[in-house]
Amino acid sequence: MVFLMQRQNRFVLLGGLLAVSLQLVVASTAQAIKPEDPEVQQMVNRAIGYLESTKFTDEGEVVLAAYTIMKAAPDPTNRVVQEGLEQAKKFVGTVSRGQEFKSNYHAAVSALLFCEVDPDQYRKELTTLLRYFDEVQPEHGSYTYPQEKNGDTSQTQYVILALWTLDRLGYKVDYSRLQRTMEWFFKVQDIRGAWPYQGEIPTGGRLIQQERITEGMSLAAGATLLIAGDVMGMWGSSKTAEEAGIVGLPKAVKVLRNDENTARKANNARIKKDAIFGAIGRMENWVRANPTPDHVNDRYYYYTCYTTERYRSFLDIARGLPIESEPDWYNRIVGELRRSQKPEGGWGETQHIFGPGNTCFAILFLIRSTKKSLGAGASASTIGGFGFGEDVSGARMQNGQAVSPVPAQSVSNMLELLESDNADELDGKAMIDNAKLPTDPVERTAQLERLSRLLRGSRSWQARRVSAKVLGASDELRVAPALIFALSDPDQIVRAYARDGLRFISRKFEGFGMPDEPTNAEVRTAQRKWREWYKSVQPDHVFLDE
């Protein structure tokens, strides 16, 4: 009898513990994790410390580590970044000798690093790499090792990511070659829906069973199709600013940056978006039916983490959805990375096929690096505190008041309010706290122009403050002249936003010494030095207000 009672008590105790455990699980899933959370930031900082203490033996790894640090904690003076830049420049000097074993990886990551540090300073190197990508692409459209017959999904995904980045910076990408890459992926998709590491093109035109199909390669292929589709303008508007409904753009302002590229994309468009959605739909069905049993112990786990983040981010863009900041897949993988991070800060085995690269892939996942590249991270996140609220989507002037019924998706409505005659009388909640500039190059250019005009000429201190903050956070070199002009704004906060924005865009974090409350002489000195800096990177620019 006593024995039975003891067993019953154990069951009660176990039941209570189980109930508590379930409550903890529910609480942890309800509290979604963000890349900005202190816990995630601590993981990232420890990992960066590990990379900074690493003595790299592989030139590709140091370039990847440099790119990772620039994405996570931008600092061009960082030792690893400087070492990575030197290796990337050395590699560019060797591409004229022909393709080597890891050349495609090295070329792609080198291009990404140059773009992240200073795409204008490294224009010569980037032009060389763009030419290299054209020269080494096989006729079937994929990228692979020298002398290898079949295309390589892994190498191709990084080359296309580099080409996507270059296209966004205005480089002249050969879109017909990009179309061939997309067609190659359609041809080598496994008949079951997955994608292989190296794909064999069927001779009969029908899909076949491929060798070495994995979840990682399948997500990599799906991401590459989505990225290529984005380059071709499938997921964004190719309309002019006027056709897109951007209000207030003067007829004298003409958007030139992507006019030629847009026409060339249309001429080369052979693939329809439905074909891409169909292919990735079959792939997702295969992944769900064939889950990887033990992710963390898979030799390509960390590589797949970064691939997953890239795939999911572009999938949201393709479906016309806002990029989620707290999705379930992110929370799950963050938990796995938390448990697998080494005491020294890195991930994986140092003698693994990727070595320190595992740590780079984990960091790039944690910081949502693709989301940053897509522009979702370029926001005026600290506008709040000066009378600006959180909400402006759908905002309209009604009887002198701003009405904002739903969360904002763009700055278009905010601009309409700021361009009105009574901008200084707006309800504080009309101003957006996380003004996200659009990723479409035409729309983005038009909104940057409108913000620049407000910063230079608006009589409203609210309009000039918002404009200075959003332009400074845009990470766009072309807005620097407007920010230099605003250094002499009569409003102290506008001056501070303009100064800090110039420091961020230039990566000169010490700036040129302009204090928070400068004298007229200090303002003039800062403006002169910033003009000299801008002319050093844009020699043809003429400062009409000098």
C-alpha cells in the first residue's frame, strides 16, 4: 500500500513537472526571438571575437570572415577585414591566369566583401570579377570546378548572389547568362522535387533521379532561382516612379540608374514566375517528406543555416510579403545554435571541411544578413524620442490631423505629410519610427530624391529631421551631398543626424571632428572636409552650394 502511494506521488510530481515544462515551452515560443535581442547579440559578439582571434590558413576563409564581420559589425579597419581585403585583391590579380579549383567561391565572396566595404573604391576589382563570371560560365549555365562536366549548385548560388549585389549597385550584368543559369536549375531538378549538389542534365528532356540530393542543396537551388528572379525584376515593380504612383516627383527629376538595365531584362525574360513557384513548391514537399534527422551533427549544418535564411528571405519578397523578423524557423535554429556554440565562441569543428567558415555561416544567419541586404534593415530606427511616433501607413491629413490606421510599409505617405504646408503641426504619432525605404531601385531613388529636397529646402524642422535621419540610415553614397549641406542647418538635431549619417555612409566613424554644438567656423571646416572626401570618391561631382 505504501509502495503504491509512493508511486502515485511520483506520478503526481512528474505530472506537475510536465505541466511546468509545457508552460515554459509555450512561454518560450510565445516570446519570439529577434536578431537585436541581447542574447543573440551576445552570441554574435562572442563569435566575432573568435574570428578575430583566429589565424587563418585558407585565403577564402579570411575573405568570408571579413565579409561576415562587415555585415555584423561594420569596421573597415578591423584586422580581419583588412586581411580579407588584401587576400581578395590578390585573388583579383590572379583571375587573368584562368580558373583555379576554388576560384568561383573566392570570386563571389571577394565581390561581396568589396561591395560591403566600398563599392566605389573597389570599382576596378568589381569590374574584373564581373568579367570573370562571364568568362568562366559553362555553356549549360551553371558554375562549377575546372574540367568538371556537371554544374555545381553550391558554387552557382554564391556567384548569383554576387551578381545580384552588383546589379543592385548598377553594374551591367549579362541577363541572358542569368537566364541560362535559371534554365539549368529547372533541367537538373530531381524528379522527386529536390536538387543535387552537382546536376546532370537529362538527355531525353525529362527530369531524372539525381545523385547526392540534400536539403541544403535544395534550399540553395530554390534561393538561387528566387535571387535570379529578383535580378530580372520578377518580384518588384519595373514601372517608372510616376506609373508606380509616387506622389510629388517633379517632372524635371528623371530616374536614370536602371532604365537601360530594365529594358535589357525585358528583352531577356524567358522564364515565368509561375515556373519558379512550381519548382520550389515541389522542392518544399520533398523537404517536408525527408527531414534531416540530426541537423546539428550534419557536416553541412551551419552552411545550411545561412542558406535557409537566404531562401526564406527571398521567398517572402517573391510572395509579396514583408520579411518576417520573428519567424518560427529563425527561433528554432537560434535555439540550436545557442546549444551548439563552443566556449571559445565559434561553431563546428575547426578541422571541418569549412573550418572557421562554420562560424561565419552561423553569424550570417543570426543577424539575418539577407534581410539586411534586401533593405529591411535600412531604417531610421531611432527617430523616436523627438516627437515622432510609430505609425504612418495609410496616414492622411484630415482637418489638420494625421490619421494612421495600420502599421507603415513605406515612407510614401509620410512624405506626403512632410511635404504639406503645415508639417510642423502634425500629430506626433503621424511620424514613422522605422521608415523602411523600398528595395525597388526606381521607387528607392525617387524617395531619396524627395527626402533630399526636403532636407535642403523644407521650412519644417520636423520634415528636415526625419529626412536627415532616414537619409543617414540609407547607406546610400549618393545622398551625401544633401547631408553635407545639412551640416549647417539651423536645427541642432538636424545637424547631428546629418553628421552621424555621413560617418555611417563613409565608414569614417570619427568623422571630421564636428561637435554637437559647433561654432560657425567648425561647421564650415567640417563641410569643407566632407566635400573633399566626397570628391575623392566622386571626382566629377560639383557642389553648387559650395
